[in-house]
Amino acid sequence: MKLAAAILIAGMILGTATSVADAKGCIKGAIVGGVAGHMAGHGKLGAVAGCVIGHHEANKKDKQQNSQQNSQQNAANSNKPN
């Protein structure tokens, strides 16, 4: 019963927090988490956790790439003569 409630709550949170366009990293994470969770006897919970972690890691990677691009653009603009 507790597992069903946890899955339902996690699903509701994920359903409201992410859209189809923001599913980057979720599918890969859900697959890995589902397999790992299946081995431990909690496949659905592992898939939900994997989706959350995969989505978080994808966002973190995007932020790093954006900050690198911004710093490169700022460096290029500061080297231009006025």
C-alpha cells in the first residue's frame, strides 16, 4: 500500500512538473532505474526514481553547456576592439 501511494504521488509530481518537451533524460533514466529496481523487487519505483534522476542530470548538463557558451561569447566580445 505504501509503495502504491509513493508511486502515485511521484507520478503526480512528475506529471505536473514535466511536459513532453522536458522529458530529456527521463526515458534513459527510467530504463536503467527500472532494471535496477526490478533486480531489487521494486521495478516501478526504480523507473520513477530513474526518470527523476535522469531528468535532473540532463538539466544539469544543459546548464553547464549554456554557461560555457556564455563565457566563450563574453570572452570573444571582450577581445574585440571598440
